[in-house]
Amino acid sequence: MTLATQPAAPDRDVAERNRALVLRLMRAMDKCDAETIREIIAPDATWWVLGVGTLDRETVIGQLQALLGDARVAETAILGTTAEGERVAVESKGNFEFADGRVYRNNYHHLYTVRDGRVIGVREYLDLQITEAVFGAMGNS
């Protein structure tokens, strides 16, 4: 990459702040920390999930709490991130284990859009068949 094609330092700073915000959000989601999630995700944000459709912030929080809130193990391993301007891409692997013996492990790719220090949009890609095998039908949009 030549100097002419490298992002300017302020652009890199914004991208790094956005990356840190998204990683903080992902940690909060593992804990089902609704207060932090609401702090980071804008009230009018949209969260699109492959095979499910578009959800609003409160629906995402409600589903997160209902599906993963009682997990005795809740951890998401970050495999890689890419941040450029207001977009942050995250590849991750989730591991959730429940007292009733259920185990939910899935691979994810999220594309977050961050503006003015808040997440305003998310596109989530995962293997919906794995999700539905553990939790039942999730929707079809």
C-alpha cells in the first residue's frame, strides 16, 4: 500500500474507536447486559439477520435475553475484525452452554455501521439451521 492509498490518521482513529465500541457491544451481548446494549445501539437502529429479517433494538435485546440469558457458558471468540470508517466487520464463533444440556455453537459474520458513537445498523450472517435446531423456528423473511 502506498502512502497515497493509506487512510488518513483521523480516518484510522475513527475506525479504531468504532472497532472498540463494537467489541464492547459484543462483550455486553455475551452477558445480556441490556443497559450497555441500549447505550451503544441507537434507539432507531436496525438489525438484519439472514433468514429472519429486520429487527429493532428492543426486539434484539428481548430475543437475546430469551434465548441466551440463562446460558451457564456464554462466550464469543473474535476470529477477526476489519474497520474502515463507519463500518466494522467482525468474524466470530459463539459458544453457549445451558444447564439443561443444550449446547449452541455457531459461526457469525456481523457488519456494524457506527455513526456518532452509536451502532445504527447491523447485518448478521450465521447458520440459521444450527440456531433453529437449538431454539426452534426463528422466522423467515
